Amino acid sequence: MKLLVVGGGGREHAIIRSLKKNPQVETVYALPGNGGIAADATCVPIGATDIDKIVEFAVANAVDYAVVAPDDPLVLGCVDALEAKGVPCFGPRANAAIIEGSKVFSKNLMKQYGIPTARYEVFEDMAAALAYLETAPIPTVIKADGLALGKGVIIAQTREEAFTAVRDMMENGMFGASGSRVVIEEFLTGPEVSVLAFTDGKVVRPMVSSMDHKRIGDHDTGLNTGGMGTVAPNPYYTPEVAERCMKEIFLPTMNAMNAENRTFKGCLYFGLMLTPNGPKVIEYNCRFGDPETQVVLPLLESDLLTVMQATTNGTLADTEVRFADKHACCVITASAGYPVSYKKGLPMTMTPEAAAHTYVAGAKLVDGQLLTSGGRVTGTTAIADSLEEAIAEAYRLAQGVTFEGAYRRSDIGQRALQAVK
């Protein structure tokens, strides 16, 4: 089989490695891929949002199955375009990807169908938003409506920060057109949990839960990032919580999308907050999370391609989705200065042992030499029988990834360990 994976980050690297375990897979094309992915796939320099060229390539190369991994091409209708040319795909069509593409849509969906989430208001007029903030409870959360590379959410700790966030989004265009509408919602507290789930629009098969570490600094300090590391499973996500989430959130969301004639097929990501009043949805994503994928897929014992095809074909109810009863930890190695400003083009090396356990997110290959090309450069994952062992092994392996100014948080998984003790 010839497969095509759209995207070029650590998440896509993890997906490609998992897909290659299927003996039927002969060729994997990554569009555009990156310098590290080139070791596992044939990289083609076509951008993830260049839908016409992606479709043209898939048809010309007789691709048997495509996986559209990032949010932008999903929201732009990449799956629709590929399917129209007879290429079966993993991922939602554009009318279902809106669950991530518009926060206003997803909040209104939850309100209409009684899915637990934070209280909120929607604003298209900046003066009205600022007037509302005069008396809104603080802290509060300001969200740009559209996609913003995962950065369109600001938690305002003071009223002044809230005013600034609204002006930055609505007046100064911080997130472009994505910020022309904003959602202002109540600030929730409690442990956060990420749950990715396979769905074919008829059944939901949750993957193992995970815990992300968004802040750049140890002890969750500093700026938000795309994620500095993950562990799985999340110890706060007990069987009792899982049962409640299935009943109150997962199935109702699938059924709500069906009722709206927006059947969701693919990976639906639930960002959850376990509040004192029960689990609530913070956000939906229409795809695998990054770096959650880098700990979830290594624990998958079932064949990924078979599961993905079942979501496409509507046969997920008859397909095994089994995860190892183990623990995983992923440690991100980033460039010094990330997420603000950082050098690119720095030569990097990986020991063979590290490379075997590392997913490359931001690197290019020039004359056989890997050079850094992003803020988050790699994610190194280890699996073990205990969380403590997985964390220690991930850090040991990550030492084998070297480049000038390489930076890692030193406390990935410590919050999870405290919950276990």
C-alpha cells in the first residue's frame, strides 16, 4: 500500500512510525515532512495547506490511503478534496472540522446539547467585549474564535490583562481574522486531561489519556508553548471519570455532530478540566494532539492503519483498539529562547539509541546534516512499567539529542507522580 501523511511535525513523525508497523505498507509519502521524518518516509515539498497540489500528487502517485493530520488543512477541506478524487482518508471533512475551526461553533454546540463546559459570552464588537469585562469575574479566559496555531487563548489574571487581550485580538489583529470574534469564558480549575478518541460517527473509542505540560518553565511557569512534554496515562483520569466522560461528553458530542449533519470521522480530541463540579470541556480539536500523540500511539498495541480505515469505513464497532498497560513519557527538546525568538539552522546530532525513540518536529536535512528549523525540535519518548521509570528513561534518552542551546524542562511528569503517591 502507498500512504500519504499530510503535515510535517513530531505528531506526523509518530503517526508515520506507527503506520509503518503494518506489513502491507510499502511507501509512506510525507507532505511536506521534515528532515527527521525523511528517515521514515519519502518527503515531498508540498505545503500542508496547498490542497490542490496535495490532491494532484495523491492522484498522480496512486495513493491508497491518506492521513490528514494538522488542523489547517482539515478545516480547509483537504479530506473533502481527496475523497472527491477517490482517495480514502483519515480525518474529518470540513463541515465537521469546524468543531476546532470555530470556538464559537463548538461553545454553541455544547450549550445547545447540554455538554458540560465553562460559561461564556461571544463578542464581535470590541466596545461590547470591553464593557462586559468591566464586571466579569477575574481571572477570565479570552479565546480567538478561529485557528491560531494553538496560541489563540489568553488566561487574564487581572482586568487590565483582559482588556489588553481583547484589544490585541480585535483591534491589533494579533491572530489575524481568527480574532475578529472572541469568546470570553469563566476560568475553570482542576486537573487537565487530554483524551484523544477514534470515532466513525457511530461509536467512540477513546485512546489512553495523557497529561500535557504547556508552560515553558519548570513548575508550570512562564509563557504558554505548543507543549513541552507529556505523560500517559493521566493518573487523574480514573475509570470512574472515564465512564462519566463517555456518558456526559464523548457520546453526546458525537450525537450532537450527527444531529447537525456534521458527522465526525477521525480523531476527536477532548481537552478536559476535572472541576469540583465534574469534568468539563475546555476545547475540542479535530485531530491528534501534539505532543500527546507522541505518548499515546507508542502505547497502541492494535494496528493503527486498520483502526484508521475502520473510522473511514464506519466499522469501528468491529475493530479492536487496544493499548498496552504501561506508562509513557515524552520530553521535548526546544531551541533556547522558544517560544519568543530563537536561532534556526543549528547543526544537531542524535545518538542511534536516541534517534530510535525520538520524533523530530523542527529540523531540515541539508547535505546529510540535520539542522534545527523550529522552536520545538524533537520529542523523545520512553515506555516502561511504571511512570517513574518512563520519566527517567525519557530524560536519559533525550540527552542523546544535542545542538547549541538545547533546552528541556526538568520536571515533565512530576505533577503526575505526585498524584500517584
